[in-house]
Amino acid sequence: MGHDVAMSAHLDAHEYATPMGDHATGPLVGLRILDLTHALAGPFAGMYLADLGADVIKVEPPGGEMVRFIGPFTRDDDAKLYGSRYASRNRNKRAIELDLRDPDDREVFLQLVETADGLLENHRAGVLDRLGIGWEVCRERNPKLVYAAIRGFGDERTGASPYVDWPAFDPIAQAMGGVVSATGTDHEHIMRCGPSIGDTVPGLMAALGMVSAIHHATQTGIGQFLDVAMVDAMISISLETLTQWSYIGRPQAPSGNSVDGNVPFDIYRTADGHCAIAAPTAPQFTMLCDLIGRPDLATDERTAHMKQRVKNRELVDDAISAWALTRTNTEILELLGGKVPVGPVYSPEDWVHDPHVAAREMLVSVEHGHHRPTLQPNCPIRFTETPAGVYRRPATLDEHGAELRAELAARRPVQGASLSVSPDEHDDECARQGP
């Protein structure tokens, strides 16, 4: 593929993607979640609950949340109502703009609390308490409410950390949670994981906690507070390095693309890219040796068994590397596919034309109205009866404000409350918060 074609492939990639649905269809249809989050961790949690069918209401401060207007933007986007970062984690939500320092807007918010099953927030500990809408206040308005908080170091309600007041972002969570120390080429060249798992994994855990607590509230009528500390979430997924250290006194070491204790289990350069090849079992290794024309490796005493292969890793990896360099990814897949675990190293451009991605409808074409369609990953959780997915583009600021106020008015008219939205600046304290 030529450079110019490669650089412009994203412009029409939506033509190969699955179109959006037209309404919520997931198993959480009927639930309402208030999303007072910003940045990544909280919005990601809310997005998945929305994908699964919940009516997620994004509550934003005057001027919008901290990443709404951060780019990049498409070249044809003159309106710039939201950038790619906001779009990537705020689909399927309705949006309302409220100044929570204003008594009238705060009352509108608390009326929304009365209608909700759950509430998500990821401000630093105490911020919403000082605004008069913390857990204890919300519980008074709705005893069945599940209130979920995502913070860097948790909340004192579930365990008071000495770092409770520290802000945190993805690199801090990955670093303190053990991910960075086990990632990279060696101890001198450690790295954070590329995707922001310090945010997204806590988000998923908060979403799981939310539906679990809502189930409990449905059974008992009692809501509760829950929180996920980003650092705790990273410690929990670093289970292998912890248990290895606990068993033998040696934590998992950074090993590049290989995996300690398994050979072959690596990323190999090919004639036109890179490919992952793994053959940890004896039958798989024997099959791989036959297919690459090196049956001797399966019987050589230096490589016949895993323990010996680990000691003589270079011998095995050099043989596979030499073979892979002479073949394209397509040729390697045709030979090894279905016989030995194999997979090419993909970028988004490759997903567009991969038959697995197409069959699983993992790319969705999102219509925006004010610029060309773009791609979003579909919800990976599949159901036979209540399919989840993308049905609503990211909302513009306060897009559903009038609609939501009308719903509240129909339920219980607000006595003497102004329905106007304050034009004040974003709450300074909230704006400073890490997720």
C-alpha cells in the first residue's frame, strides 16, 4: 500500500464498518445511571453501562468536562463540538449541563438522583461532598442508589489511604500498581503499557461493581457506596508478578515481547511486518517445527522440552526468526493458522479488512452530523437475547438538557426552581482533579 493511500485510508474506513443501531437493546435497558465523570476512567465505565443498555446521563459542568474540546478533530469539523478523546468514551449517553454550585441546578441534579439506579463519579475525595451532592446527601434522596467512585487511591469510606488526597492519572496507577516494573525489555528499560489500562481497567471494575450492587439493591431495597482505587485495580491485574514473588521471591521481570517460562512465545519480524507465534505445548511445538522445516528442534535435547527451551531460548527464537523473515504475514497465517497459535501485529487499518473483525462486527460507523463518520469499537460483550452495541453518537454539550428537565417536570414539577443554566466557568476545584 502506497504512503498516500495508507495515510488516507481512515477517511473511508467507515464504509466497511457496521452501522449504528437506532435504540438501546442491551440487558441493562431500564436502568438509569448518572455520570458525573471526566477524563477517561469514569467515562469509560459509564460508556460500557450505556453500551449494555442503561440510560446514562452525562452531567457536565458549565463549559463541558475537561476533555470535551481537546483534539484531534477531523479536518472537516468546523463546529468542534467535541474532540476524539471525548468521543471515544462518551457514546450512547444523554448530556445535561449543570452548575452544581448553583442551588437551582443542584436541586435539578438531586431530582435526577431520585430517578437513578446508580451514580458514577471520579473526582478527588471530598469534591462532591463539598458541593453538597456527596454519597450521604444522595442516599437521603434515594436510599436504593448505588454510588460508585473511581479515585487514584480510593475513598476513606472503604479504607483510608494516606494518599487519599493525591491526584492520579494512568501512569501513576500503572507505576504503583506493578504494571510498569513488569513491562519493557529489561530492568533498565521499563515502560508503561500503551493503552491506558490504569484508567480503563478501573473503569470496567467500577461498572462490574455497579451492576453487582444494583442487583443487591433490587433484592433488598438498599443502595450502597462503592469505590475502585486505580492503584488497587493495577495491583489486582498484576497477580502473576505478585504470586511469583510470593512463591519464589522473584517478581515477574520485564521481558520485552517474550514471556518468562514459555518458548516460543514471542513477536517475530516478518517480511512485511510482525507476527505473534506461540507454541507452549509439546504437540504445538512439534507441529511448528515441522511446518517451518526444522523437525530437528522437536527432538534436540536442548529444545525438546520446555525447561530446556527456556534455557536455550535464543536457539529456538533464532530459528523461528530466520524462517519468519522470509515470509509475509499472509503466508505465515496460511501455513500456521488453525494449527499453531499465530496472529499478525495489527493496527486499526488492518482491523478494517480483517474477516474476524467483520464477522464479529467489532467496528461501528458513528454518524456525527457535523463532520464525517468515524469508527468506534463495538461492545465486545455479546448476548443472544439482548444484544449490546452503539446506537447514539457522543452528545453535544447540554444536548439533552431540555429533554431531561421536561422529564423531571412531568414526574414532579420543580417548585420555584429556575431551569436556566449558569454560564459560570467550570468549577475550579473539579477542573483540577485527576480521575
